[in-house]
Amino acid sequence: MIAGLWGLCLALSALVSAANVDLVDPIETIFAGIRFNGDDARVVLMVQAAIFMAMAVGVFLHRRWGLLLALCYMAEVVMSHLAFVIAYLPMRPEWENVRAVASQGPMLVLITLYLWIRACDLIFDLHPAEARQRTTSDASHRNAVRANSRTGDIAAIAD
């Protein structure tokens, strides 16, 4: 739901600035490590809004592609921040922007890793219900191991 609302905010910020309202003009955004200004930034914001809306729809409908899209987008954001820092670090007037973007890096990496950990099984496990089914219960398995253990190994009869 938050991704959908953020997509709506991005679209509105691009459209409001296109209506010659001085609320957010001059508009500026960064995508794939490249800074965009003016009309180019509006197009980039609309593309980002579409990506966020697609993520929201995919996750809301419980589709794997929604999680995969979210994971790919977060990986792109991390790489974009890294590319921006590397590209603008030699430019002294941009050091304040570089410092701001670099300070966001660790949190973006943590969010991406969290998304990867939470979504990895859901995205790449083709048959989660079949893989988790057990043919025997734990209690019957323990009883069978105890019955077949001739020497009475502690490892064989331990719970």
C-alpha cells in the first residue's frame, strides 16, 4: 500500500510541476546514477511512479513478479547511489550532495538485504507446499530410529 501511495506521490509531483506551479520547480531527480533536471526529470519520475505502482499491484495480488520487481528496483537504487557517489566525488562543489547520498547507502543496503532474505524463498522456490510436506511425523520417525538401533546409540535415540 505504501509503494502505491509513493508511486502516486511521484506521479503527482511530476504532473504538478508540469502545470507551471512553483511548488517543486525546478525539478531534479537521480536515476541509475545520473542526475536529471526539468522535463527529463518529469519523465524519470513518471517511470519511477509506474514501477512503484506495478510493485504495489504485484505484492497486493500476491504475485512473485511483484517481489522480484521490488528486489530488482532496490538493487538498482543501491547501484545508482554508488554510481552517483563515484561519479561526483572528484567534484568539490558536489561534496555535500555526495555526503548526503553516501549516508543513505548503508540503510539502502540493509533494506535490500532484508527484502532479499524475506523474499528469496518466495521468489525462487517453485513448489513450496510440496517441498515442506513430510511423509512421516517426527514422533513416528523417532520411534522407528529407536526400534532399528541395535547398539542403543545416544545419537540415534536422542530427541
